[in-house]
Amino acid sequence: MDAQAIIRDFTAKGVQLAPTDHGTISITPRSRLTDADRDLLRKHKADVLAELQSVNVVNMVNIDSGLLPPARIVHGPEPKFTDPLAEARTLLGVMRKVGLRVRLASDNQLRIGPSNMLWPYDREYIEVQKDALIQLLKEELTHD
């Protein structure tokens, strides 16, 4: 099994893998790992880490709003999303299901990648939800 397949499989299980600044792999949430998963990661750690580090990650703090498309017609928020955390929780789940890696960097900046999977309107929507997404990611880290 190659590194990309391992990352896809873990993402499909709801487990996020991300490189750390210390040359290790951050795993969120750790509670979803089986012993077989741990063994697989140990065996392929170097390849998985290299793959994670090779992906261009978007730094959501530095989005250039000048690159966004002109204003478009947008409907109001859905009634079921009156709580910002509920909307952010849904967004986080969808991003992970489609294979995006969502994490907090060591300086608590939101990182999402690979960047080539994000459209301008995705970036715009993520920017609106950024504070709630950061809050959810911090909560995940405290539960591990």
C-alpha cells in the first residue's frame, strides 16, 4: 500500500494525518486508530510523512481577498445552521470526507490542503467559518 492510499484510507475513517513542525505525524482523533492502523503507520511512516509534507497547504490567515470572484447571489443561512458551531461541524465533516486535511498549525493557524482542491467560493465560505473551525479543532485536540 502506498502513502497516498494510506492517507485516503485514514481520511475515509475520519482520521486526519498531518505533518508536525517536529518531523512527526499528527493524528486526530487518535481514539479511532486500531492496532493494525498503528502498525501500518509505523511501517510506512517515512513515506506517509514525505507525502503529507509534499502537499501544498493553504494558510487561511493569508487569503488574498483580491483574488476572489465578484459578488454573487447568496441565499441566507439554512435554518438548521443557526448555531455557528453546527455549521462549522458540518463543514469540517464534509471537508474531511472529500479528502481535505484540516488541522491547526503550531501557531494555531488554520491549515487546509491540498490547496488545489479548494475553489474560490470554498475559501470564501471557510473564511467565514474560520473562528468556529479553529474552536472545533482545539476541542478535538483536548479530547485526544
